[in-house]
Amino acid sequence: MTHSQAESRIATLRLTSTSRAAELIVAGKLVAFPTETVYGLGVDARSSEAVQRLFRAKGRPGDNPLIVHLDSLDRWRAAARELTESAIKFLEAFSPGPLTVVLPKHPSIASEVTAGLDSVGIRIPSHPEARELLAHAGIPVAAPSANRSGRPSCTTWQAIIEDMDGHIDAVLLGKACDIGVESTVVDCCGEQPIVLRPGGVTLQQLRTVVPQTLSLDEHLQRRQLGQASQLPDAGAEHPLPSPGLRHPHYKPRARILLVEEADIEKVVQPENRDDLRDYNPPGKRVAFVGLRSHHWRASEQECLQRFYHFQLFEGVDQYAAGFYEFLRECDRKLVDLIFVQRSPLDGVGEALSERQHRASS
Ligand code: TXA
Ligand code: MG
């Protein structure tokens, strides 16, 4: 995936000052910054021109809306017309943090931000530097994940340089992101909240606050059965309620094959020649990523020999935090095929397994 020839390259500044980063965003520039989930690419959410530049820099389809970031809940009026009851409950319980609530959009937010929808996603990140930047800026900041569209999200600033150097104005240098998968997006416009994208806050956690919260599958099933709930902007024009679901996501250049835990032995230690051909195609670079387990017969030493690139994580949280970077490392090593152990569904695994599924399809 290359940037269009028409876009000339610019010098991408490496910044360490949050106030400098904020000044640049206020001046209409594109500035990447760390959050607790993944790095974001920030821009003044009120400026159509700046937002259009951001879509071009990312190569993002114009029909996929951006999330607006604020430094505190007090500022919600800068982005939304109304704070619904469910949104208040969610934000009070889980914000600042990895949660995005979709609300009726305020007219001052550029229509490009929301891809023409009448709703807007709002998030208050908990990352200290992100909050400092947002407080200095004092404006609503639209920020998608800072990757080239379709690629795995960036959890380190070095990954942003890989994707975006010469195409954005600056990167605020920070540490690797803690959570590693994006925020939970929950539509709070209607009576019943709907989780459009699983993320750092789980469905179960959301239901402790608003028990009638629906997963996207539940919502779609109901819609099929004709019990359609009230998604304001979706429905007729949108086959799926979150426009982002229509586009390819999180993809490295290699092919990804998901492996259930029960099948890992076959992949790690093929027993016969046919297996070998399937799991270790001649002349191909094969990688494996998964969770450390005591049940394997193969030793880690054997795995290191067998796979061109290989990594095991201690638990689901670590797996989520390192997954995108593993995919990117496979790209750097020109890996052809990646076996990905499907994440268990507990905690952030709910979101990780959804990303794995989408990266593989
Ligand atoms: O953790 C995150 O959410 C990160 C950090 C940077 O905050 N941001 C992020 O943005 O993941 P992005 O652009 O990669 O994903 C935004 C998602 C997309 O799936 C988009 O369709 C959905 O949020 N979204 C945004 N506004 C929406 C709206 N008004 N209605 C429905 N879905 C919306
Ligand atoms: Mg993204």
C-alpha cells in the first residue's frame, strides 16, 4: 500500500512536548499521539480542510467516521448535542478510559469527521500525555488510529513512522500502548445501547451499568427478526450500523490462519508429511503467535527453529498489548503465513479475538 504520488512528502517532526503537539493541532496540523489503547492521529475536529487532509494521509475511505477526543466530560457540549442517560452512566463508570460513546452530533464538528452521519463518537482517553495534549488544545480532537488505513493499528511511535513518515506533520513520542486494542464503541443514541465494536471495556462490564446493552450480533439478529431497534443514522443507508465494519482492517501483508487451542499441536509439531506441507509450505516464511501453555509437547527451542518468527505471551492482556506489533514485525521480516492462536474470550480477549478474526478474513 503506497501513498498517492500526488501527495508531496513533508518533514514529520518528532515531538516530546504535549503543548507543542497541541499548538500544531490547533493550527490545523496532523499530529500522532499515544493513548492507552493505540496511537491516534489527531486533528482539529472543527476543520473540514484539516480532516480531509487526514483522510488522504491515512488513505481512509471517506465513509468511515472518526472518534472525537476530549480531555474531560465537562466539555461534551463541544462535540455532542445531547448526553443521553446511558452515555452518562457509561462515561461515569468507565471514563476516562478505553470507551467511545456515540451520541447526536453537534453542528460545530465538521461533517467529514462523522462521514456525514448525524451522530458522533466521543472518547476521553486516560493516557496522561493524551489528556495533557487535549487540555492544552482546548478543542475537540478527531483521531483515528494512526496507521495507514487497513493496516494493523500502531502501538509504538516507530510503527507510525513506518506507515506515515513524510505524510503527517508530527508524532508525539511516547511509550508503547498498554491495552493494545482500540476502545469499545457503544451507540448510546437510542433506548438500548449497542456495542458496535468490542474493545477495552467488555460487554459484561457495560451491562453492570446498563443491563439492556446489546452486542452487535444481538442487535442484528433482532433487526432480522423485524424487532428493529432505533439506530438513528444506520438502518436504511447502512447495511451495518458501524460504517467501519465494511472495510478491511488490521491486515499485515502475510496471510493469517487462525488456530484453535486444540489444533496447536498439529501446527507446532506436524506429525506427517501432509501436515508438514499444510503447516510449513516449502519456501515460505511461517510465523506463530499465541499464549504460553504447559500442554505442548514441542519445546520453545523447537518452535524457535521451526518458525521464522515466533512469540508466546503470558496472558490475554499481554497478548492484546503485543498482537499488532507482532503482525508488524512479521511484515518487517517478510513473513508469508502467520498462524495465530485464537484468543480466549475473557476480558480484553473479547476484543482481541474480534481483531484476529477480521485480520484473517
Ligand atoms: O481506541 C480508539 O478508539 C482509537 C484511539 C486513537 O482513540 N481510535 C480508533 O479510531 O480506533 P478508528 O478511527 O480507527 O476507529 C473508529 C471506529 C470505527 O469503527 C468507526 O466506524 C466507529 O469508530 N465510529 C466512529 N464514529 C461513529 C459513529 N458516529 N457511528 C458509528 N460508528 C462510529
Ligand atoms: Mg483504525
